[in-house]
Amino acid sequence: MKILAIETSCDETAIALLEVSGELRSPTIKILGDTLLSQAKLHEAYGGVYPNLAKREHEKNLPILLEQTLKEANEAIEAPKLDFIAVTTGPGLEPALWTGITFAEGLGRKWDKPVIPVNHMEGHIYSVLASLKPGESLELPALALLISGGHTELVYVKDFGVYEMLGQTLDDAVGEAFDKVARMLGLPYPGGPEISRLAEKRRKELGREFPDAGREQASSFRLPRPMIHSKDLNFSFSGLKTAVLYKVKADNRHDDEYKQDMAQAFEDAVAEVLTKKTRQALDKYPDIRTLIVSGGVSANSFIQKQFAKLIESYPQVTLRIPERTMATDNAIMIGLAGYVRAETQPELLKSDTTLKAEGKLTLTSSRP
Ligand code: KG4
Ligand code: ZN
């Protein structure tokens, strides 16, 4: 199936044209065109994404990216060859989501093609399909730890299109905590990559200082690990963020070494909570065959390492983390989730109901 995918849920405008065929667990994927414009620099002054600015930028960028994507794919803009259009309808910022939906529906009418709604989080789950090597397949049931700027969720993926939400954050998302802590330290937005870079530098230095320690050195101070001992699979990151705020205020230090120390202490706390909760879920669901860790924060190399270590005690489970460019928001993952939707809920391709942006859309199964 040839799919035009459109993503505008946050501050990335992205369009891709892909051709996907074969079984859901091991599809053949051809990326015919793939374009993305990040607005991160524009939102930097606000320390986060400013919805109306995002909307204006998406409206400006969408026609440009469409033209580029179709050009890359050697398709005519008047009547490109494709089967359907997949567009993110939620969760995300509603003004931003609406721009993608209106644009997709306009194209659907013009080209007489169906437009199917995609849940952004389903996109993060299936982003890992893009990195399967020949002969590999995505074995289900899977546990998906979705860690992004807006979400922190543990999802039990029983089958393609069949989900059960096991736990989620009760307050801030992990990525949001990364961004806020970065702001407290005077680092640019988005903060995740900056924190990651500083923490890595610190760990390298500690490794040089203590070459014989034989294990990773802990940071100079310890931050709280919220809810780490709770029996459920929920998360909370606002207490951790507040602990950083109080410490930064009390210490009143602005030197690089301090920032690196704080970045490391913060990453240590986050990684420990994420791996502990994931371990709890893996123990609770022994039929799990794959652990998917995806969403923007999964690009963090320290967190990736901690999950690689965790999985050593679960030989029956394969760890799948998307490539860096597939971890943060993009349109390819929306096309892949669109493929799963079209295969598991084919009636969507025949329906002509108008789509609606849903900022707080939750993962719903496409079949019983
Ligand atoms: O999935 P994503 O691109 O957008 C949402 O759906 O929210 O995730 C963006 C988030 C931001 O909070 C950003 O700071 C974080 O992912 N992020 C990282 C890293 N790269 C991006 N967090 C930690 N370490 C990274 N290397
Ligand atoms: Zn996302």
C-alpha cells in the first residue's frame, strides 16, 4: 500500500510517502519521500511549544513539504499514485493537529483518496518496524514504554491494534521533565539532548578519575526517585523536577561542572525509575516477547544502555529501540501506524466521516 503520512501534533511538521507491504510483523517498507521541518528554534524563547505559533508554522510548511515529498518520490502533485492518506488526529496540541487534519482532508477531496486517522502514540509504537533487519520480525505480545515530551506510558501490545494501558505518568512526562530541568540550568530547548550531552561528559570524566572503579560512578548527589516503590505501573516526575528546582536555587551555582553533575544525577534518577517500572511490568506479563522503548527520550544513550542491561535478565525478550531520527516525531511512523490501522480496521478506508482533532486522545484498540 502506498501511504501519504502527515504529522503536525507538536512542533515538527512532517510528511512522508511510503510503500508498505507484507505481514504486519515483518513488513517491507520503502520510503519514497520523507521531509520534516522542526520549529524547535522558534519555540526556544518560550521554553516550550507555543500552540498558536506552531499552528501558523504548520500551515506555512505543509504545502512546501508536500511538494518536496512528492518531488523526491517522482510523483505528480496533481494526481499522485497512492492508496490512502494517514494523518495524526491526537494526542497533541489541538490547534496544531487541526492544521494537519484540514490539509489531509483537502488533499483527500482533491485526489479522491481516503483519509484515515492515526493516534500519534501508535506511531511511536510502530516506529520500530522501520529498523527491523531482513528476516527479523516484531514478535508480539510486546511491552511498549513510550517516553516523549508529552507522554510517559507503559502499554501492553497484545496484538497489532490491540492495546492495554498498564501505567502512565500522573503529572509531567519524562521529556517535559528533561526540558524543564534544562531550562532551570539555563540550557536551550529542547533540553533532552543537552542534558544527555552534559551527563555523558560527566560520566566520561568520572571514568577517567576512577579508572579502576569497575562500575559507573554515581553522581555527586542523589535526587529522589518518585514512586519507585509503588506497586502500580504509574510514574510521577514532578517531584523530581521540583527537587532539582530547590537544589539549583539553594546551591546557586552556574559553572559547567555543576550543570554536568545535575544532568547526571537527573538522568540517573529517571533511568532508574523507568527501568524499575519496566521490570515490574515484564515480571507481571511473562508472555511478553518484545520490549519497545520509543518516543523522543528513547534517543538518550544512557537510558538505552540501561535498558540493554535490563534485558539481559530476560532472554526471551528482544529489545527494540528506534533509530534516533525515528525516535523523535516524524511522518514515517505515522505512515506505519496507518498501515497497521488499515490492515486491522479496513473499513476505515471506506468511511468518509470527517476527522476531529483530539488533544487528549488515548490509545484505543482497532479490534477486540
Ligand atoms: O517524541 P517527541 O519528538 O515529541 C513528543 O511526542 O513529545 O519527544 C520530544 C522530547 C523532548 O522533551 C526532548 O527533550 C526529548 O524528547 N528528547 C530527549 C533526547 N532527545 C529528545 N530526551 C533525553 N535525551 C535525548 N537524547
Ligand atoms: Zn511524539
